[in-house]
Amino acid sequence: MLSLFKKKGDNMPNSKPIINTKINWRKYNRALGERANISSILPENIEEIWYNHWLTGKRGTPKIYSDKAIIICLTVAEIYHLPLRQTECFLTDLFLQMGLSLTCPNYSILSRRRTFLKIDKIVYQYAPDDALLVDSSGMKISGDGEWHQEHHEIYRRKTWLKVHLGVSWKTRQIMAYSCTSSNVIDAQMLAMLLEQAPKTITECIGDGAYDMQSCYEESQKLMIKPIFRIRSGAVEHPDEPALQVRNVAIQFINSNQNGEQSWKSITQYHRRSLVENAFFRTKTIFGSRVSAKLFPSQIVQIAIRINLLNRFMFKNK
């Protein structure tokens, strides 16, 4: 007689019991509230760093506002989901309420300066013997929503910005990122992600899109163990030194009764789901669309979101 009450995972081979981890919910709830705390966004020495005090020696009027001031304005815009005009009015009124003798840059200045900004990636935590989880997803640039297209039967061409992420398995921090057009395949950007990764990375986990010879060669060059999902119908290449790890995986899958499921269990391939969770958090917090129209401005917008996500993850721990 079949049991009507099954435990979670009974119908899955090689499943492991779920371990309940202790979470300090009071600290977690406080960290969620701190994400919108304006005092944590504005530094204490904001009056010293707001205006530009350096002369370039070049022709033309020097910049009034520093790059840090522009980054602060754009960070406020991302956290509170404000367009640039509303960001200008929000900060102008905020400075008046705080009694600061500062002026906010005009929205046209923010739009123009955003194109030439360089945002440094901020990582708060590192862990030894870590694994880099890589994947990509699209951010909508233009085009109607799915409901609008379905309801009105109007199908216009959409434009997407493809974001490639490398997430730490142990700390959940985003260690590497890159932005490309939608026609760039994932395997082409693996080398750039691995170059940004710290020296503590010893493994790289990706889906079948990275099951290419160039990805194995890049991993071997940096002495990183590749764990890429083997595509169906894959064959061995014994003459290629970089593909020896792949050949061993193919032999194991073909000789094992459970095949790919056993390989995933041994290599802990399921860790790759954390990079998909990083995309989910990004689109849930900041939305699935980028407002900037120029490609350099889109990169700056994604970079600010990544730094904010790393800070959120660090504060939650």
C-alpha cells in the first residue's frame, strides 16, 4: 500500500536530508530595514568629498561635483527606484532637512557623468577553498511587457542586456561580473570572470553552456577545477590534455547506473543554484530592467547594484 504521507526527498534518488540552520531572525529583520537607511548610504565626511577640489590641467571648466558624489546620487536612485529627475529633487530636499550646505547635481549632469564613471567592485568577505558559480541572465532595456503584448497582441522587438555573474559558494558574494549584448555566448566570458575571481577560488561550476574546450583550457591555465554539466551525446577526447577532467566525467556517467544524477551528487553540482538565486535577488530588489540607454551607463548601473547586493549579504550575516 502506498503511503499518502511521504517525507520530502523520498521520491528523489541520492537525496540528502534537509538540515535546519539556526537564523537570528531579529538580526535579519534589522538588516532588511537597514537597506533603506539613508544614513548608511551617505558617508560622515560627505561635505568633504562632495565637491571636486582637483584641477586636471586640461582646457575647460573643471567638474563641480566629485565622482564619489555622482556615485552616491546613483546609489540613492537604485535603492529607492528613482529616475534621475526625482533623485535630484529627493537629495535637494534631504540636504535642506539635514542642514547641509550642499547642492545636488542636475539630472542632466548625472546622466552625462554616469557614462564615464568607473565603479570598483566591492567584496566584503573571502573564504578559502571556495567555488565560483557562473551563469548569465538578461536585463530588459526596451520593449513592452509580457502582459501588454499578450493582451493587445502587439509584439515588438525587445532589447536585452546580458549580465554574466560569478558568485562565491561560501559567502554568496558576487566575485565577478561582466555585461555584454544578448548575442554573446556564456563560454566567451568565462575567462574574464575567472580573471576577476580571487586566488581563493579552487573550483568553477557552470551549466552545459560552459561545456566547451576553451572553458576547460582557461580553468586549467588558472589551476581551477572545472565542474561543467556534460552535454547529452558527449564523446571523449583523449588527445586533449585540458579535457581530461571532462573525459573522466563522461566515463563515470556512462558506467554508473544513475548516470548524471550520481555525477551531480559526487561533484556537488547542485551548488550552482546559488548563482540563479543571485539573479533572482537582483531582479526582485532592483527590477528586471535597466533604465540607462547607453551601454557604458548600463554597466555603471549594474555595477552599483552588484556592490549593493554584496553589502546587503554582508550585513545579513
